[in-house]
Amino acid sequence: MNQILDYNPNSKSSKPSGGSDKIVRVFAVILIIFAIALISIVVYGRVSNQKEVETLTQEATKAKIDVKIDATTATISVTHDKNIDKLIYSWNTSVERTVKGGNKFMEETIDIPAGENTLHIKVVDENKVETTYDEEVTAEQGTDIINPVIEFEPAEGNKWKVTATDETAMDFLTYRWNEDEEQTVYADEGGKEVSVEVEIPLGKNDLTVVAVDASNNVSNEQKSFTGVVKPNISVTLSEDGKSVNMRIDHENGIESVGFNFNDVEYPIQLPEENPKVVEFPKELEVGYNRIIVTAKSVDGTENKFDCYYNYGVSGDGNQENNTNENSNNENNEENRE
């Protein structure tokens, strides 16, 4: 009975709850760790940016290049605040020569070619930063150290002209198609140039050229050419001399045909797209008749037939403009040394 009388529903527990305190402490620890991490990231970013700026500033520096010219030689001196990776030099447009570095100073003595020439220098440091230098050099007692220069240019018909030049004197050049026998062309005594016109064989072919100057400096070039042919055009006169028959053919196909009869153009409709053979007849008029036939192949080559026929006179016979020579060629610019 006393237990019932002592019961008080509004009384509070005398023991405090510890769960809330623990949650607050954990959350506070997490905030502290996050703050430390954030501060570390900011500090690291600033340090990295500073190092990057210092690196960029360092990369911006250039090497100092000095050239001392003597009678037959040139001495290249390079100083830098960083290690030099390599020194590259060349005369005019000749082949570059490379000298390995490794220190903050290097010196290289090179021969001077005779005459007026341009010395090109490039220095690359350990950070791949480049410094360039050019100087015009004139030497009366220089040495012939420059290789001949080989050039190609189209000539008439199916030919290309090959020219080799040297700043002092040429000796000879050789050329060959594919694996054919090598041909040699000699320069005139003391001449600085030697050239030859070569005919392009049918199909794709490799032309190899070697040029040698009087000091035995050698250059070689190889190019690929494609030789193609003109369309063949033939005109056949009938036995009574009153008509003609035109025939055009090409091994790869005909793109278009033009026909002019006594100064009048007649359209020629091809039987199909790019046929290999096209034929058509034409009645002659009394008197002399002028016939002009033009044809273009799918290879871009062109041919022309131009002739007169006297009506009723079969003695003119058959006429042809059957050209099997290579008229055009393509340089594929495939250079291989």
C-alpha cells in the first residue's frame, strides 16, 4: 500500500543520459579532422604552385651562344645555367649534325665551307628548352663539307628533270629505276651543276638518285613516280573515201571525247561510264574535210588527232595518232634515303 502511495508519475530520473554527449564529441572530432585535411590541401596547393612558378621561371632562361670565326674553322661556345642536353648545327639547308652535351658549358670546333654560307645552331637544355642562333659566314679558304642538293621538276611529255648542284663543284650523279642498271651522268669540269631528263616507265616506279661532288660529299634521294599513257586515237577512211570511222581506246578507261568536223562541234555520248573503247562513224562532205578528235582518260592524260580528208579519195589511207608514250606522270612524294 505504501508503494502505491509513493508513486509520482512527474518525477524525473536521477541518472543523466550519456548518448547525446558522445554524439557531440564524435562530431567535433570529425570537424577537427576535416579542418586539418582542408588546411593541408590548401598549403600543399600553394607550395605546388610556387614550385611550378619556379620551374617555369627556370625553363624560361636561354643558353648563351658565341661563335668565333677563323680562316677555315668556327668555334661554337655555349654557356647555360642548366645542363646542356645537345648542340645541333648545320650549314645552309644541309643535314644537321648533333653533339651530345651533359654540362653547363660546351665547345665545338667545326669546318667552314667555302664561300658565303649560313650557320644554323640550336641548343637544347635538360628541360627541353631550345635556343637558336644563325650567322652568315664568308670564307675564302673554307672546306667543301656540304652535300650536293638534288631537285626534281617535270619536263616535257613523260619526263622528269633531275638536277644536282653543289656550292663548289659537282663530280657526277647516278640514277636507276627500281632495280634496273644504274646510269651515270658526269658534270663538266669545275661545273657546279649536273642534270638529266629521265623517262617515267609505265606504272608505279621508284627512282633512286645519288649525287657526288668534287670533294666526295654524297647525297641520295628516292622518289616514287607513276607513269601513265595518253588515249590512243585512230581514224580509218572507208574504201570509197566517203566516210571515216573514229576509234579511241585507253587501258584504264576514257573519261570524255570531243569531235570537231569542219569547225562544228559534235557531242559524243559515251556508251557507258569510262569505257575502254569508243567508236563512231562520220560521213564526209564534198571537198576537203577537217577532223579533230580529242580524248581524255580517267588518268587525266589527253590526246588530240587533227587531219584533213578529201571526199571520195581513198588514197589518203588510214591515219592514226596512236601514242603509246607516257604523257603524264605523278610524283607521289615518297622520299626515302
